[in-house]
Amino acid sequence: MADTLLDDVAGLLQETADRVVLPLFRHLGDADVTEKAPGELVTVADRRAEEMITDGLRRLRPGSIVVGEEAVADDPDLLRQVRSAGDVWLVDPIDGTANFAAGRCPFALMVSLITDGEPVGAWLLDPLAKTLATAYGGAGAYLDGRPLRLPAAPPAGALRGAAMTKFLPASTRRAVEAGGARIGELLPGQHCAGREYLDVLTGRQQFVLFWRTLPWDHGPGTLLVRAAGGVARRFDGTDYHPTGTDHGLLVAVNDQVWTEVHTALLATQQ
């Protein structure tokens, strides 16, 4: 049953990418892109993809709850359902919408499953790179169908990772930027959380730091990283959970890297 659901959700994301998302990439008209909030874009592709994914997930798990990014934008009260009993799906139909709307990569399709309050499944598809990461039921993480363990990190002081500094409080942003030189290479981010998580999973970077932690942005990636042997914690060291509402998240390939990065970037903020 687990293998069936793993494959079925992966197939749903791929079908949505093939039928809805990729045909509209670089083919959006002016009327196809709007602001759902100041500075927050949504496209017809986001809405159509979320509808298709939502319908598919409800067929796979009748009676389940789907909390999609665009549905919550239209009705913020839906976000409360993340804490519901039973099966709750989190859906980000196009993560990296600003990139998608501008005709550039990366962007991703993401789904995660919470059952009775516990994250149990994650699916993350980069359709342009043709990369799919999955995890379900405590059986570990998989990348394109192959078992995945996070690669070893480089020596201390030679780390590579990204920090999303745009939304950080001013004092925290200054501390993060000043501390970057102490850990190695601090990247500005790619405006796509899904791609950041994939780059951690594949060893292109060893950590990533976020301020905003909406559940559909981080539910899939944090579960995948943990299933592959990594850690995902709030700035105060507590484990991240997609039902939480606090700001701040540091993800790393292992506990040692998390501690080193936290010390360099955030120690003065605690």
C-alpha cells in the first residue's frame, strides 16, 4: 500500500507538470499573472495545477483534507485544518511562482502528507531538471527511485549553503550576512524552497536558512532531509513541525553542520 501511494502521488505530480505547468511555462499572458497579496504573484498555472493535484489526492485518499497554498490565499481560515485528525495533504502547486512567471528556473511541485498530526509522506518534483525526491512511511528518502543518504559534509569553514535574508528582521539579517564568511560560501538563494531542499539532498549545499515557514513550503523538504539523515530545526533548536507558526528554520545535512552554521550566523541573536 505504501509503495502504491508513493508511486500514485509521484505520478499525479508528473502528470500535472506535463499537462498544466510546463505547457504554460514561458507562455503566460499579462492577464495570466496577478498579485494575490502585495509582492506575492499567482498565475493561472498555479491555480489549475492546485485544482488537479487536489482532485487527485482526494481520489487517492477519500475523506482526506487538502490544504493548498492558493486555496488558503482565497480563504485563510483553511490553514487551521493543518492540525486536523486523519490525513491532511499540504500542496504547493508551483513553488517558485515568481521564477515561473518570469520564465526562469527553478520551480517545483510539492506535496506532503500529515496523518494524525505527524508528517509521514513527501513528494518534491523539479520538472525542468526531471528530479523527483520522495519519502513515505519511515522507509527513508529516495531520489529518482534510488535510496538516498545525505553525502558527507566538507571540513569546518568550507561549508556551502543559502540564506533567505529578504524577510529576516534587520538585526538578524546583519548577523547572518556578517557570519557568512566564517562558514565558507553563503548563497543568496534561488527563490524556490523546493530547489534549495533538493540541493541539500544532492550535496550541492550543506545547509539552508529560512525566515518564513509556511507549511506547504517546508513540510515536504524537512521530511525528506530528515529521512535522508539530516536535521531541520527552528532557530532556538527545537525541531521543525509543519503545524507550527513560529518564524525561522535552519536545515542542515547533520547535527554538526547545524551547530556550526547556527553558531556562525545566529549565536548573537539568541
